[in-house]
Amino acid sequence: MKLSQLINVCRPTNIVGDIEIEITGIEIDSRLIKKGNIFVAMRGTQVDGHTFIAKAIELGAKTIVCEEIPSAIQKGITYIQYEKTENVVGLLATIFFGNPTSRLKLIGVTGTNGKTTIATVLYNMFRRMGYKCGLCSTVCNYINGEAVPTECTTPDPITLNRLLGQMADAGCEYAFMEVSSHSVAQKRVGGLIFAGGIFTNLTRDHLDYHKTFENYRDAKKAFFDSLPKGAFAIINAEDKNGAFMVQNTKAKIKTYSTRTAADFKAKILEESFEGMNLEINGKEVCVQFVGRFNVSNLLAIYGTAIMMGIEPQEALIQLSAMKPVNGRFETIRSQNGITAIVDYAHTPDALKNVLGTINEVLKHHGLCWTVCGAGGNRDKGKRPLMAQEAVKNSDRVIITSDNPRFEEPQEIINDMLGGLTEKQRQKVLCIVDRREAIRTACMMAHPGDVILVAGKGHEDYQIIQGVKHHFDDHEIIQEAFGLI
């Protein structure tokens, strides 16, 4: 592709050099540059890409997209200037990778909780119905069954468009994607055309980045503002922010709820730790999921399937065959009748929802144990709130490490304890070592008890002082139960 084809769509403020050169690739990471590539200099939260321009040229970049043209212009290099590279990088990537979202239908899922479950189950459901599909999620990316490892919920715009382009080239008809608030705020999804959007809920999260809840909320809303006419927007009618999300959308609006009037409605008829019997829009269906929060997730999935042309009866049949996502309310049972649940719950609201479900099913026929922590170098304000929810909704609590990253684990634990009264602390143990914390809960629990191990879910690592170590909650529980 010629450089002129790219900048013809996204006009720069200034050009220095030849624009009729062939472009071999586009990158925002100077370390990945190959001969003939475009290097886009981005101003990030940690580093400024402009400081790596010389390195990119040294590695073979022939075009530099930047906000400031360097004072020392190198011969044979083309410089393209934009007021803000963040605003154009997504569009440039979309054009370079053949406008992938014009070749498949992309569905985005946003909200604080439920994104991974909804996107993944939709991917599994549509593949089970015979469609070629792609998935972009927190756990893993997939191109019609082929796994592509992921580092974050929504990749950078280059990686994302490359991935979507590969999906389209592989013949995928649909792609399902988690859309994080960071990705909207940082324009990572710029240039993409969404056929539909789903809003789950909104509670406190990522305030270390967004600073205020209003900024966090507005980033989510911007996703729905950008949906084109002809797309659909499915929102959780139970969340007060749902109506706000779609105030300015051009998309067709549909709602779902387990409590209020909505287009897609459900109620729980029976539930156990093995699954639920539900009534969805007047029809009964048995599912392998547990909890009211999962009923909401399943309604979003059902509604999306309907909006994508699937017959209601077929959608229900497919829902009955779906299984929970790795690390989302996964149950492990000991031989003597103790149930452990591994869940990714890492926000106060998510923890409250999961514990509420456990207590609804337990009905005081056993004790509820919770093992949880909070991530380091993240929003400190939610730490005491996490502890409060754990204590209010559990019989026993063990506060431990999550991913401490570059913080001291004990200091994180102290922040959590700061939200508790002296009386509340009486039912709390603090064990810094997460392995020992899980083992202790498994050892102290009795038959009929339930142990929630929260916060890490699908993750098979723990980050300590910036270093990733292998750590899997599932493995520790199975070892403690004598299952492996």
C-alpha cells in the first residue's frame, strides 16, 4: 500500500517528504519496526513515543507519524504530522489492514462486570451453530478456534486491527469483543464499525486511570455515541446508567432485565451450584450457570442472538448447551462435600454479586468462606470496599495477596483492613501468601461449606515486584482437596 492512500483518508496538518512510497507495516512500538514500516509516535501515560523516533528509523521505519516533527529531519524519511496521533492511529490501522469491520460483523461488550462471559459465550454459541467467528477478550483471543494470547482486555489499535483483519481473512462472519473504558478513552477502537453494542453495568473500577466515576462513565457512553445507524444497542435496564449510555446513540435500543419491564426478561425458577432453571420471555430453559448476575449475562447473550437474526427457540437451545467461562464462577468439589468457587470478582460490586449468589444457594446450610485481596498499583479506594463486601456477605474471610505488582502486599492488606470495624475484623484472617491462604480455607472448611477464591479467576500467574510467577487458584484448590 502507498502512503498516499493512507493519508488521503486521514489528512495531516503537515507533510515532509515523499508520500508515494510503499508501506510494509504500521507499528506504535519502536521495537517491532521492520524495513519500510510506519512508526506512529504516541504520547502514552507512561512514555512518549516521540523519544523513540530515532530508534524506529534505525530499525528501518521510512515514515514517521507524529505530533511534532523533529528538528533534525533525516534524508529519505517521510514525516506526517497530526495534532493528536491518538485520534488517527485507529483509522490509519483500519485502512492499512483492509477495513476488517466492513468484512465481518463486530459486536462490542462494555461495562464493569460480565464482559468476558458475554463475549466468550456469544463466540462459543455462534461457533456451535456453524458460523466462523473471532473473539477478543481478557482471557484469550481466538480466530475461529485458533488461540491468540492476549495481554489486556482490548489491544492497541494496531494489534486489534491486525487481529480483526486476520479474522476477516479467515472467513469469520462475526467477531465478539470486550470494549474496555481505557480502549475508548485512548481511541483504540477508533475507525472500527460495530454492528452492535452491549452494556452490562457500571460500578467503581479503574479510577486510578479515569480519576472520577464520571470520566469512567463517559468513556463507556462514548462507545454507544459512536454506534452507527443500523447497529443495535442492548442495555441492562436494571442499571441506572443504562439509559444514560444510549442518550445520544443512533443505534436501535433494546433492554434486558431480571426485575423490571424489558424487551428480554427472565426469572429464576430453580437454582443450585450445578445450574439454574430459568424462564426467558415466557419459555423455560435449563442452563449450566449460577447466579442472578449470570441471568443478566445470559439475557444479554440471548438478546444479542435475537438481534443478529437467530430464532428465539434456537437461541434457548444453544444457551442450554453453554458452559461457564474459565475463572467465572467455576466450581471445584472435594470428595468430602466442600465446594470451592473460583471467580474473577475484583471489584466491590462483583464480589457482592458472587457472594449474594452463593448465599442464595447455600441457604445457611453451610458456611461461606471468602479468600480475596486487591491488586497493587491500581485504584486504592476500592480496597476497603472490597473488604467490607467480603465481611458483610461471608461467615469467614481470609484477606491475602492478589497481584501486588510493585507494592508491598502487607500494605495492600492494611488498606483493606482500614475499611473494617474492630468487630468485623474478628472474623478475618490475614495471610500474605496466597497459596497458604487458599490452603488454610480448604483445611478449615467443613463438608457443606463453600469457599470463594476471588480476584484472579482465569489468571495462571501472580505479579510480584513486576515479575510474573506461575500461580493458578484452580491448581492450589485441587492440591488442597487431594484431587491432583
